[in-house]
Amino acid sequence: MAAPEVYPLAQTSITCHAFNGDRSQVAVSLGTNDVQLFARKGHDWQPTEVLSEHDKLITSIDWAPNTNRIVTSSQDRNAYVWQQAVDPQTGHMVWKPTLVLLRLNRAATYVKWSPNEDKFAVASGARAIAICSFDPEGDWWVSRLLKKPIRSTVLSVDWHPNNVLLAAGSADMKARVFSAYIKDVDKRPAASVWGEKLPFNTVCGEYTSPSGGWVHAVGFSPSGDVLAFASHDSTINIVYPGGPAIYTIRSSTLPLVTLTWTSEDTIIAAGHDCQPYVFQGNESGWELTGTLDDTNAAKSSGGTRAGLGNASPVGRLNSAAFNTFRNADSRGMGSTSGQPGGSDESELFTVHQNTITSVRPYDGAPGAVSRVSTSGVDGKLVIWTVNNVSPIQGLTGKMGGLHLK
């Protein structure tokens, strides 16, 4: 089993990351109002440029692979499109920002290019989603707002392969599918399981989190016929609108906050449990099948951890405090005297040492992704092989319950 590629890019949190088309560069936000660009040099990543224009923390980055344009969103309620142009003074290629007219009065929370890269969606805390397209007459990016029936902050968005439909997850415990059709930009889409007539702001589907949790992440399958969303009640839900049916997988892990499809029957999702989980299934049912992180393998600090003996890890904390409470709860035992101390006592069994904030496809075509990348609060960028799935010790993946609509 090939080990994941681990790159400690920073000592601070990585809010989000995005690769360019050939994966030779990566743009990250390190919890500041700047975008840091890294270029691959051999087996390492070296910082190259800093994109500075936002006034507050950058919340999301997306890099269009074909047009090589970067779009960023921020808590300052703005979005910028960055393009490379020749600096007339030096003659070198530099990144030039273009302000986008979002017309939002709250923070922008998430941004995503459409598949054709001719428009992008910006989620916000203003109970609205800005659909932005380029106006050649004015030579700027303009927006139209999706508003109804959103009742709270929009936390994530994802585009359908047809470049028209948009999925959105929000803090009102709903995942929705909207039409983002713009007459002068889009061709009339063909009929699909989501509907036929799709004027702007048509709600093609609305789905509620089973236990009322914020919907942190949404994603269309490669075909666009299935929708997945993860919410704060530690569930992941797979929607078949043509069924119609919804499969809900409840787990005992901490909530998932990001997900991506690697094929029509496989989803990689990650979040507060610090490891990427693998979910597989079809119209007959879905289940949690494993994790990309082998929690039994020795990490950078060594093999067996002090104070745990041969305890079976489940990917969670390896610390004296954690074991004290676990023993007190399960065996009625207090703290054991004489256990060795040290910094290793608070190390996780997982590669990531804190919440994973973003998971993205890294290698392979849509529907046949072979590797994914993750970034997290621990400042690491990790590249995983999708086929290297390890069983989860201490947790069992249960078949998703079927709910007919």
C-alpha cells in the first residue's frame, strides 16, 4: 500500500487550497487575507508569490484548470478574479486582480468555477448566492443573486456537469438544487432528472438534514444524476431524485465538512475526525467502507505511542487525558501512575493532526479520480491514493437507511 504524500506547508491553518491544471502550483489561504502560491520543486513545495487584495480572511479559492484564472472570496464581502498579465515595467508575468460586483452585505463564504469556466458561484452569509459572469461591454464581472428560499448562511456550492444547475448547502439545515441559467451565457440545457424548464432561480430540489444539522458540503456525482451532502449531525446523505430516494449514513465520528466524488459509486469525505473516509454504494444502498488513512501505520514521530500499549485505535486522539477519561468511562479506572509523558501523548493516529478543511480531486478525469488532496488546520497538504482503503477499527459502516420522498 503506497503511503500518502505529506507536505507540511505551514505552521498555521490552511483554510482552503486549489491546484492549477497541471498540478505544478497550488494556491492556499493560511488563515489570512492573502493567497500564498507554492510551486513544486522536486519533492517539495516552495512559496513563489503572494496575492494581496482582500481586507479580511480569505474563505475560499478555486483555480480554473483551462483558463488558468484564480477566483477568491473573503469575509470582506468581495471576490476577485486573478489573471496573469505582463507587467509593463518589468516585463514579467504577474497576477492582476479584477474586482467582482457581488452586491452582498455579508461575508462571502465559498466560491466555485462552473465546468465551462465562463461563470462562477459565490456563496455568502447574506442568504444569497451570487452567480457571476463576464460582461465584455463593461469589461467586468457582474452577478445575479439566487435568494429564495434560502433562510441562512450558504456554506458550500457545487456545479452540475451541465454548467447550469447548482447545488447549495446552508445553515438552515437544507441542501438545495437551483437553476443558475443565464440566457446570454448558457445554452439551453437538456432535460435531466432535475427537470426540464430551468429559468434562473428555479428550485429543482430541496432536502433536509436528517437531524437538523448545518449542511457543510454538497457535491454532484460525475453524471450529475445523484447529489451527496454532509451535515453537522454526522450524517452523509445521497439523493437519487429520479427514484426518488435518499440514503442516509449515520456515523459515530465527528462531523464531515468537505466531500468529493471520485467515481459514480464512491465518495471521499473528511472533516473534524482528521481522516478521509470512503463511502461506496449505488441505488440499492450506501455504506461507509473504510478510510484512506491507515491508522495502524507508524507516522512521522515513530511507531507505538507511549501509554497506549496495544490499544486498538479508531483514528482519534492518543493522549493521556483521553485514555484517562476513556478508562474511567468504560472500566471505572482512574489515571494510571507512572505512565510516561511527553509531547507524543497528544498526537493523533492519523496523518492530519487536526480538522481537514478541504478535499479535492488531484489526479484523473471526472468519474475516474485516482488521487485526492486534502488540507487542514494542521497546515499539512496531503495527497492520497483513492484505491488504498483501510478498514476502520472500532467503527462499523452501516448501510444507509432508505427514505422515500
